[in-house]
Amino acid sequence: MAAMIDPSGAVLQDPRWQGVAARDGSADGQFWYSVTTTRIYCRPSCPSRLPNPQHVRFHASPAEAEAAGCRACRRCNPCGLSVGAANATLIAKACRLIDAADTPPSLAALAQSVELSPSHFHRLFKSLTGITPRAYAAARRAARVRRLLGAGTAAAAGTVTQAIYAAGFNSSGRFYAATGDMLGMTPSRYRAGGAAEVLHFAVGQCSLGAILVAASATGVAAILIGDDPQALIRDLQDRFTRATLIGGDADFEAKVAQVVGFVEAPRLGLELPLDVRGTAFQRRVWQALRDIPAGTTVTYSDLAGRIGAPTAVRAVAGACAANALAVAIPCHRVIRHDGRLAGYRWGIARKRVLLAREAQD
């Protein structure tokens, strides 16, 4: 039964009104509201102008609102999918088309398939997934290549060239130009299970505890910090299961010392190349992290906005958690919206020390 709202201001104390005032999408489906002056009912997230609370009634269902003589709002479609859910359905359809295509569909073709303009579709896709349609297609092709080249699979019985074209690349030149980002090694080496990739590593000590540094021929691939050196080595093994791990020599110890110096004084910078490995979305987040100046902090929402994906806050937090290059990719500079410290894989205490150290430099 509809809840009658008296003019005494009681509605302002009703938690449902707070959801309406905030246009809270999470409240959609929990209740609906109508406006007595217009006889229109809406979902809580409706973007229409906020009504006078004295004219508001709450309803348990669209049927209840219509039984009270109200009609559905055309903007928020309260008796159907929300705008957000409808958009998510469209983007999911586009993703399925990309996944099923032998070659990546054009932006125009994808937009036409969901009946949107190319520019609107591009913005919507990026806002919901955190990456562009092109980057998504590239990531899916990379996954297909890894599957087709996977050691011990039936697909691996074919040639590398067959795998290239089966994955949707229309030329071997384009494939080999992207090999480093997709595989981290040559296709033949990946096909062999990555056994030929070598990572040198060493464990040292810094003011934050034990520190492990590992590097490939490309650059520093991991900087791990913790309390137990053996746990750090196991972490490295779990991260690079296909690589041959070799303890560093005296020259490599000098590289470790350089990393330790950077950890102790981040503002000095790290003059070593990095071997950054991750998905297209993770790499975008990590690059945005590297653009944050020392002594500065941002929230997860700020970071999502910086990469053009304001709704992908959870995915941004996940990318921060997946970072294997402590301090070099400064995920410690990201804080909660209320200013509290949270979400640092190497421990909140270390995060607090790093931020305090950067603030003093």
C-alpha cells in the first residue's frame, strides 16, 4: 500500500527520501515514488528534477503506483530496465560480438549493432568497461593467441603463423609488433611454455622490511615487499610460473641497491626500465598511478575519473591490488574517499610510512 506523506516534513527523515535525493541507483527495485502534482511515478535514480517532498508518495511496486492512478516516467522507465541496466545489456551484447568475431568489428559496426551512434557507443563502452572497444578487442585477441599457443593444447599443434591468423590478426607484422605486450616473450618461447624466459632476482632489506627485486631482459618485473623473504620468493614463483628464476650476481645486487634507495627516497625517481605486465585496463590504471606526483594522494574515484572510467572504481581498486611493482607504480598514493588508508597489498603500516616520507621530502 502506498505510504502517504504528510506536510510536516516526515518524508525528509524517511531513508527512502534520502535515496531519491541522492538519485541512488542501488535503491532501484526496492521502492518507487510518485509525485501527486504530476501523477507520474519514478525509480529512485530518476534524473528528473527533484520534486517537492510534500508531494511525494512511496510505493512498493510499479503496479501499486499505477493502481493509485499514476503513469510511468518516460525518462527512467520505472516499470522496465533502468538506464544503467539497459546500457549494460547493450555493452554486453557488443562484447559478445567482439568475442565471437574472427576479426575485430569496426566501431561503426558495433555501434550499429546496438543502435547507437559511434561516438555515444564509444563513450558508453569506455565508461562501463574502463577501456575502449579497440582495447577490449585487442585484449580478447591476446587471450586467444595465448590459448592457441598454449603448450600442451591441441591448438598448439599448428604453426605460430596459423595461430596468428586464427586469433584474428590479418598480418604477421601487426602481431609481432604487439608480441611484447601480449606475451612478454617471443611466440615460439611462449609456445614452449615460457621455459626460455629468465628472471634474475635477489632479496635484500630496506626500512620497510624484506624486499625482492626481479628483472627480465626488458626491465624490472617485480618489486615485492614483506616480512618473510621466503614468502616473497614463493610469491615470485607464483607470478612467473613459466620463467626460470636465477639468483642475482654482484651486478644485480647493485640494481637491488638502486631500488632500495628509491624506496627510501621516492622523490629521487627510479632510473631503471620497467617490465610492466598486465591487462590493457590494468596498464592504464598503473600509468595513471605513475603520473601522481610524490607527496600527493588521490581517491579511487579520482583515479577512475583520470582514466576516463568514473564508474569503474572497483576495477581500479582491483588493478591497484594486482600491482607487482611496489613504489615504482605508486598504488600507496591512493586513499579512501574519507581520507582513511586502505587496500595496500604490502600492509597499511608500510603505506602510512611511504606517504609520511613523501610528505616530508
